[in-house]
Amino acid sequence: MSDVLPNKIPKRNNKISSKLASKLLIVLGWRIEGQLPNSHQFIIAVGPHTSNWDFVYALPAMHLMGIKNLRYLIKNSLFFFPLKYLFYWTGGIPVDRSKKNELTANLQRMIKESEEIYLMFPPEGTRSRVERWKTGFYYTAMETGLPIILGYMDYKSRKLGFGEVFYPTGDIKKDMLKIEAYYADKGAKYPEKFNPSFFDHS
């Protein structure tokens, strides 16, 4: 993981960004649902994630919903010219999963030092079908005391936005059952790549 984790993403022209984001979603036929909770710091879990298009749709939607300091984890191998500028500008944090790092500690520091931060996790971690979701978003919420908001992209209804918000109880099996139930009817772009039973409850 990069040793430097800036708290704020580079400044942008919000008026121009909002107009472009709105036009893009309208042209692509998407509608935004839900609203942000009354908090300036929270963890966002997003799913299903089966296509690069998820990223294209999600970023303008989050901008339109008032998320300013968005941060998200992305593998460091994608930070090459010219894509790295896009990822840095939109809040990407490069992560090298092949090496041991202090990811959780660095994220906790970033949250502590930021008045406003929205930390986004795609728990599937890849566009391919996975048997189990990564649980980093859950434990980060536990360790920081931040609420988790469930973000979604439903390709069946062409709706995207935020749904339920909850604080993890520490009973991960019980909590993940609720999360599984929430995403069960959400339509992925490639349904065959989305596994709705993404947590081992045995």
C-alpha cells in the first residue's frame, strides 16, 4: 500500500462536475434512489460488482448525492499513466495486497483526521464470481465505530443509490445474513458472476 494517504482528493469544479454527472446518468437511463444518512463519516459497501461499468455509473451518482471526500481501495497495479490520475482525482487509494501493510491502521488514521470521509468498499474485490465477500468493510466499521451504508446498482430496474444503514453488532453471521438478504434481489450486469450467498454461515 502507498505510504502516503492524502485525506482530501484534488479539488474539482463542482458545478461542472454535477452537470456532467447528471447528464451522464440521464443519457444512460439510470435513476438515483435513497439519501445519505445524517453523518459525515461512514463506510459504504457496494454491490453487486461484475463489470467495469459499475465504476462509471457509481461515481457520478455519489457525486450528485453530495459525497465530496470519497475514498476507495483499488489494487496498485492499476495506477499507471494515464489511469492513475483518474483514480487519484476520484479518491482511489492504491493497495498492494502481495505485501504486508498497515492498511487498517492507516484507514483509521485517515478517518480520525477527516471531518468528512466516505470510505467505499466493493466487498467482492473483483468482477469475477466469488464464493465469499471480503469482510474488511465490516471490521473497519467495527474498529472505527462508523455506520455501514449499503450501496447498490440494480441493472434490472436501472436504479442505483443507498439503502439500509446499520451499525455492526459484532455478530458477523447475523449481520451478514441481513446484508445477503438486502442484495438478494439486486440485478448485476452479469448475473452469472454474482453469488448471492456470499458469506459462510457454517
